[in-house]
Amino acid sequence: MKEIPLTKGRVALVDDEDFEYLNQFNWYTYLNPRGYAYANRQKDRHGTTSTTVAMHNVIMNAPKGLKVDHIDFNGLNNQKSNLRIATHEENQRHQRKFRTNTSEFKGVKWDKGKWRAAITIRGHEIYLGRFVNVVDAAKCYDAEVVKQFGEFAVTNASLCLYPTNP
């Protein structure tokens, strides 16, 4: 693994075999939560037009209509072992808990005096049940998200959200 320097004092992690090719470009990043690495590449010989490319897309060369997903959520970890080709839907499934959530768990919110577990599939919310115990609701969500999303599932367990001393 090697590091490619970016702007804002950041670095991108890449595999040794990709380093030389990627290092010929001037990579930059924005100070945002995802922190992807970008470069401007010339489109023609005269340099009159350029296109912005993301480092992970250059590395994976995803077919048109597909995305590149960062397995560990770190947009600057561009090692091939951390990248996978995904459909838009699969990429959307592989997300952390939203900040606006009313519980500390993904897929669980406070509703009518109990903890409500639900999963969203293709824009439709599927109700999983109401629970007195928030951890029970989170475990119900985890079981369903693994069943529905497979390798793209992000569970509360995988995010280490469960209390260590229940």
C-alpha cells in the first residue's frame, strides 16, 4: 500500500501496482464527510477541455451505469480490496445510519411509545415491528437487512452500535 498526497493535508491509500499511474495526476479533495480524491484530466491534445474524475473510478474502471462502492466507508481508501462494483441501488443500500435518526440504531425510531423497526427497499418502507427494548428493534432490523441486502447490508452490529454491557 502507498499514499498519494492530496490537498487539505490528506492522503489517499492505493495499491502498489496503481501508484505510479495515479501519481502522475494532481489529486485533490474537499473537506466533506466522504472525502473522495479527484483529479482534472485533459480530454483533448490542446487542453481546451477537461473532465473531473474520481480516483476510485479510475482504479476500478466501472462499466457505464455502475458505481464504485467503498466497503469500509472511507472514500480515501482506494485499495482494490476496499472497492467493489455496485449498482446504484446496491450503493444506496450500503450506508451508515442517518444523523436525523431518533435512536442510536440504524433502522429504528421512537414511534407511539415504542421503538419501531423498519427497512426501506426501493423507496418503500417495510414495517418490521414495534418493540419495548431498542436493542430488540435493532436486532430485528439487522436480521432483515442481511436477508434483503446481502453483502451490501450495513447492520448495527457491523457499525458496533450495540452496548458492550447490555
